[in-house]
Amino acid sequence: MIPGLIVKEIRLKERILPLDGRTGIMGILNVTPDSFSDGGELPDTVSAVKRAERMLADGADLIDIGGESTRPGALPVKVSEELERVVPVIKAIKKELGAVISVDTYKSGVARAALDEGADLVNDISGLNADPSMAGVIAHSGAACILMHMKGTPRTMQKAPFYSDIIDEITGSLKGSVSKAEEAGIDPEKIIIDPGIGFGKTVEDNLILIRHLDRMSSVGKPIMIGTSRKSFIGAITGRSVKERIHGTVASVCAAVLNGASIVRVHDVGEVSDALKIIDAIKGV
């Protein structure tokens, strides 16, 4: 038996993303100059729309747009700068492609503007812990949210992270984020959790999380996993960032077999092909 929740659909702001036995794919669209994998690749709105169009054609169900790098050691950017990066892209993608859009931010001001321009959900790497106004903004809009676990901040998270029992600690933290969301009025059916691969975790921590992801089904929410091109894959394979597609596919497949319902990736086409096989295996 495949572990984890059976997720038939993901409820969004005004739409429903049907899954019905398959894994959802979130395409990563970083409009930043300094993201670890693809910083600076999309210097303008036109190039961002073209990348989103390609990802949708390759099998992406939704596009996650981020205007601030959250790589280890990254410094925060001003709200005004983040808005300048993401809002024009959200408007253009919504108008030209009609895609389901997620905004990758932990700032309520950015989330509010993105939701006003048509974003369907907020991907908060802090799990509602960075900005006290974030939960209220999401609740008021009726949007969905992804609540991620992160130990520390992007600037400090990889400075000797330690857990006594990583599964129990992260599960407990995510339950706390979910409670905060529901108490603020966010629809319980619009909450997704993410254990935060690479966000304050060692290589071994990341492997344990993937291997025992099914234990997080106790939170009672769909699980998203984001392993794409991350450093633990490089540490194991010796591959550079751009050469980690095969490692990414392997990690994604393992995560899905252990309970993930959505995966967040750069290389949508390759992952989509692999998940067609994995979803077929799960379905028999």
C-alpha cells in the first residue's frame, strides 16, 4: 500500500486543481538575479512568460513565482523590490496563459499584491512565522497556502542545524503552522504542508525526511516536496547544479512513493515523464 493521504484535489482561491490519482507539478519561476540554480535567467517579463508557457506545455499544473532568493546565506530584499519583480510577471502570466499561480513569499505586503493581481495561493517558506499579518491576508483573500518548515532564516539556516528527532520536530512545527492558519480563518481544505528540504537540514536530514515522509500524513494535509537541484543531490552525486536532473527525478519519485502529493521542480518535462510511471504504479 502506498503511504500518505489520498488527495483527489487541491482547493485554491477560486479554482480547484484536480489530481485524481496523479501527482501535482509546480513549476519554479524565479524572477531573481541570485537564486542558487537559475538566478538571472529571466531578466524581463517576456522571458518569464515564455518560461512559464514552456513549463505548462511540459506538464506543470501551477507556476510558483518568486522574487527573492532563499538560498542558504541569502539576504532579504525590500518589499518594494520584490513587488517590482513579481507583480508584472503575475499579471502577464494570468492574462496571457490563464495559469494557476503561486507566489513564493513570506511578506504579507507582497502576498496581498500578488493575490490582488490573480495569484491563487501563497507559498510561505516561514510557515506563517515571519510576518504576523500573513495569515490574515491569506484568510481574507480566500486563497490557499503552502506552509513550509524552516529552521532559522535563509541567512542562518545551514549553520550546523541539529534535531533530536527530525520527523517529530518538523511534524510538530508544521502542526503549529496549520493551527495558526486555521485560527486566522484560512480554509482547512486550502492548506498544504512542506517539510522544507534543504532549509536548515543536513544531507542526512533531507534523506530521512524523504524516506519517512509518510509519517507527516499525521498532520492531515497534502504534502508538497521541493528537492529540485538542491545541494544534497550534489553532495551525493558530485554533480553541479545544472547536472542534477537525474538526481532530482530520483528524489521526487521516492518522495511521491512515500506520500507527497505535489512536487516543486525546475525541470518540469523530465519530472512529468517520471511521475506518469510512478502514478501508474501507485494506481494498481
